[in-house]
Amino acid sequence: MEAIWLALTEIVAQAEDPSRASEVGFMNVTTWAHSKEAAGAKIRQYLESFGWNLVSIEEANVVEDEGIYGEDVADMIERTRSNPRAIILGTFHTYKTN
């Protein structure tokens, strides 16, 4: 049975300015899936459509109790709940690499 998954992902994204290097960071993503592996595959395919690469899924869990999340994640979950095809991306937080 499908459920809503919340995944913390590490991503390499193309910089908005083509003269700059790619940016590495992380973001929360919500989507419907049958398993952690299926959620990861959906997320990977979706990110690749932007030219981004999924480095890893640091954590992924089925959403069980919406009350334990902050406002931003709760909003992502609600948006996912109302659309069975949804893949909702949270804020992309970048960090410096060497």
C-alpha cells in the first residue's frame, strides 16, 4: 500500500548561473510510494529532469503523525496528501565543499 514518505536527501544541483560550479546541499522531499526504494527512485528521476543528481537519501520515513513536523514540512505533507502524483521539494540548503 502506498504511503507518504518524507526523505532527507543530499543533492548536487546545477547553479543558476552557468559560469558557476554546481552546488551541493540537502533538502526534504515528500512523495507517495510503496517503499523507501520506490520513493528514492521517484525522487532520483524527478531531480534528474532538472539536471540535478541525487547523491544519497540520508533518512526516509513514512509520515505517520503530521503533528511532529515543523510548519514547512507539514505544508509539504498536506500538499502531497492532496495529490497522489506529487513530489514536493523543500528548501534547498547548500553548504561549502572544499
